[in-house]
Amino acid sequence: MSNKDLLAINTIRFLGVDAINKASSGHPGIVIGAAPMAHTLFTKHLSIYPKQKNWINRDRFVLSAGHGSMLLYAINHLSGYKISIDDLKQFRDYPGITPGHPEFGLTDGVETTSGPLGQGISNAVGMAIAEKHLSSRFNQEGFKIVDHYTYVLCGDGDLQEGVSLEAISLAGHLGLNKLIVLFDSNDIQLDGATKYATSDHMKMKFMSQGWQYLSVSDGDDINSIHKALNKAKKSLDKPTLIEIKTIIGKGTSIEGTSKVHGAAIGALERDVLSKNLGYTYQPFEVDQEVYKLYKSRVFNRGKKAYQAYEAMFKSYEAKYPELAALFKKFVDGSVTIDFSSLVYEAGSKEATRNVFGKALDLVSKQNLNIIGGSADLTASTKAKGADGHFLKESPLGRNINFGVREHAMGSIVNGITLHGGLKAFSGAFFVFSDYMKPPVRLAAMMHLPSVFVFSHDSVAVGEDGPTHEPIEQLIGLRSIPNLNVIRPADANETKAAVEIALTSKTKPTAIITTRQNVTNLLNTHKDGVLKGAYVVDSEEKRIDGILLASGSEVSLAVSAKQILKEQGLDIRVVSMPSHDAFLLQSKAYQSKILPGHVKTLAIEMGSTYSWYRFTPHVFGIDTFGISASVEKVIEHFGFNASNVAQKFLEIR
């Protein structure tokens, strides 16, 4: 190891230690232990150009072990991203751009919001899928328009999370050879030695799942790390795990223990570390030679790669103008949607899951940048990609068979979306949205336009019983900030939901569809769905009350209105497919649709809680479901027109 490399590695270590000490909070162990592997990756392999952070062909680096965020901030600062020494001094403070765990969109050079262990490595699988699919579609002989690697740094905790194993299994099955994981294997986690929690044989585990396994016995041996990375990059049919043995907090008096994992080491321990490493610099002091090294090996190397790419793309554009134009459209994320051929007459009946499937098929034919699939439920969810299956031998297929891996599916969809160039969706039964809550939440946090489709939206699931009948799931998703949950009432609202989801730029969408047929209504429309709530059946002369509903219960409300009309009541029916969208409307619009002085009954075959912000009167289900035929279940819970009318009449 050269003196300059050693100085740079120690600079990364101490920037991390100093920032964590100043914050009196953080995780110094991984920064100290993993600095050599991160330095080797950035200075000898990673192709990035910090001035063009969204360059589509950059290598991706995902710090899945997000608690080691200061490692990423320090190395991104040296690489030339917009992170200053003052920003490092503001670590874990507000306002600031260096939070406790990396946040996509907040900090320059951060590829994903990581921290919940297992999410980052699962996002990376999605990024590698996107690279494989796009390269297969656009690359021509002599023109590798999409040709990059996805690198991950993970720790022991990452590989204990179930979501990681789901994603790892799928990555091996799909032969994602340009996915390379650096495993900081230090045998320590927060509660102590990993031997108390796991005895997995990593080599056997990964090889059995279709991965290439490499090992480096000394985490300070940057030459061996470099050689392992070179070997990993030569793999043609398998992703690679490089297990690198490190000593957590090496050089401190508490090295190799959990004491150095998740707490600042303090000034006295910093002195111990500086003496052991021969590091004489003051806190936050960086030798100019380190900046020069990173300017040469990372920034300038990346600049040359970017400039060469731009020149190549101009030649590609001249030789393949149609492909180049399509590629630009993909990168821009634009879609063209025409549902004029998908028409349903008022009064006809169709399950909204079926309408969704037909709409998705149609829009997928119109747009080649749409990709996704279901968690072994395609026949039920109707969420299926076009052009055959995406497989190792058929990477142009747009249907991803996620298998029974809901959690990883959500994270992988986020990774595809983060990569850019593709519109990604997933499909599952609504009750299993519980398994997907972390990636759905992170999509909302990152402002990703990921699309999550959930069918079988209520107790109308029927015979499968309470384990498969969602009750509290709607309020759970509706409570997530920046998530547009759309539960369409009929075909028109379903088509609108698909269009809204696929044209969104900064917000994920969850589309919730029915198993059972619903009546297609006369006055449902896209503009109403965009506004979240609107009048679908107006009062005639006066407004004696409002029936407020979503999904299949909207047509039920229309039927109940007719019964109330026979009793001399003039009722308005309001469809509210999206609470989120409605709450973003002006107070004037909200008051126009739901006047506060009017008796209002909300109706939904699920938990009542999310409706009380609109009315104190809610007819819902606050128990678990039952196993019986759809008709018997619905009747058991009283969701028929006469009962709804009676519930309204009982309001005082």
C-alpha cells in the first residue's frame, strides 16, 4: 500500500470519527474497518462523475449498511460531490445534508435512502435488473450505451434481514453478473458477537443461490481487494459476493467489540487511534495530497469516462437515430397513454383488478419502458409485464417473476425506479402489503414514482378467510406521507389510477383493486380521481345528506341513495378514491364537495379510522373477516343498499 493510499484511508477514517464525536452519535466501527475497501472501490473501479450525478451510465454504489453513513459522506466529499467540511461537521444535525442514515435527494451522491438493513442491497438488485434490461434493449455492436456495475457495501446485519435473502435468491436466479457486493465481515453487531445470533456458512449460502463467492482475509489488504473486484467484474453469469474480513474499530482500544459499533468513541479514544495509525492531523483537517489523489483517481477519471460516453452517444445517435430517441424517452421517464379503445358502458360490471390488467396490457404495448410483475399471483392480481418473462436468457422480457418474495419485490421495484429509464410496478394481494410496508414507506420518503398494485381489497376475498381479508391495511397505507393510495370505484377510475401512477414523477402510487365485479358508473372520471374526491351522483334540488365511499362501495352508495330518495331525501354521492389527493386540494374545493353542515355517512368495507377526519359517521368493519362465499361475507357485515340507507337514517 502506498503512503498516499494509507493517508487517504486514514483521512476517511478520521473524518468519520471526528464527525461522529462532534455529534456524540453515530457508528464509527464500520467507518474505521471498511475505509480500505471503500477507498479501493472508489479510486480504482467506480466510474462516477460528481458534476453529472444523474449520468445514466455511472456505476451505482449503495451503502446498504446505512448506519455507516459517515463513510459515504467522507468519501463523497473527497470525490467532489457537493458535501463540504462544514456539512461533515453538521453530521446528524438539523438543518444539514448529512443525516444519521443516507437520504436520497438530500445529499449529493447518495443513490438510495438506506438504513433499514437489507433495503439497500435489495434496491441494488433492482438497479442491476434495470441495467441488464436496458443494455439488452439499446446496446449495439461498438456502442455500449448502458454498461455499468452496481456495487454494494453491506455488513453482517444486512445479511441477517429476511428481505436480503429474498433479493439475493432472485439475483442469483436471474444471473445479475454486474452486481457486486462487498461484505464487511467483522463478526460483530450491536448486541455483541454475531456467533450468538447466527452460524451461517456464507460461502455455501451464496453459492447455493447462484452467486460467485470470493474472499479477502485481510480488510487492510487493498491489493487483494482490488484483485477480487477485478475477478468479480469478469463474471458473465453470476452476481458476486466478496467477503472481506475486517476488525471493527481497528486501532482503538475497544477494537473487535460491539462498543465501537454504535457510539462515538470520544476524544481520548481518538488519541489512541491516531497514535496507532500514525495519523497526526487535527479533527476535520485534510491534507491537500488526499484531495489531489481523489481529484485524479475519481473525479478526473470519471470526467474522462463521461466525456467518452457523450462522444460515443453522439455517434450512436447518428447511426441509430430511432433507438437514440427512444433511449432519451426512457431516461426522461415519459409515457404516452391512450385508453380510448378501452371503453365500458355504464351499468356493465367488471372487477377493477380485471380492468387494471387490461389497462396495463394496453399501456405496456404503447410504452416499452414499463416493467414489473407479481409475487406469484399474476393470475389473480393481473399485474403482469409484457413481452415474456425477464430471465437470465431473456433479459428483454418485461414480466418479472418475483416469486413469493413480497418484501424484496417492493425494494427491487424501488431500485429499478432509482436506476432510471424504466417505470416499475409490483403486484400482490392487498393483505400482503404488510410484508411490503418498509419499501412502500421508503418510496414515499424518496419521492419515487414506484407503482404498487394490490388486488383483493376487502372482505370480499371471501372463502380464503380472515387471514387474507384486509381490514386495517387501507388506513395503514393512507397514513404514509406522500403516498397516493387510490381505491378506484369502477373502470373509469381504474384507468385514471393507472394513468396517474405511470405519469407521476415525485410520488409513489398504491392502486387497490377488487376481486369481485363492480358496477361501472355513469359519472366517474379521471379529473375526479386526480382531485381525490368528487360528486358522482348529485342531489337534485337540495342536499339532505351525503353518502361518501371508495371502491366497490361507491356503487353501493348509489343504490342506497335510490332507497333514500323513495323516502323523500335528496342525497349526494361522493366517490373518494384518494384521501391523499383530496387533502391536497384547496379548502374551498374540499368544502364544496363535503360541506361541513351536511349529514354525511362514510362507507367502506374496512377499518373505519381513516374516515373520521371527514365525518363522525362511518359504516365500516373493525373486526377481522370470516371464511365464506363472497355473498355471505358481504351480507354478514351488512353491506347492502337497504342496510346502508338505514345506517344513514339512524344518524341524529
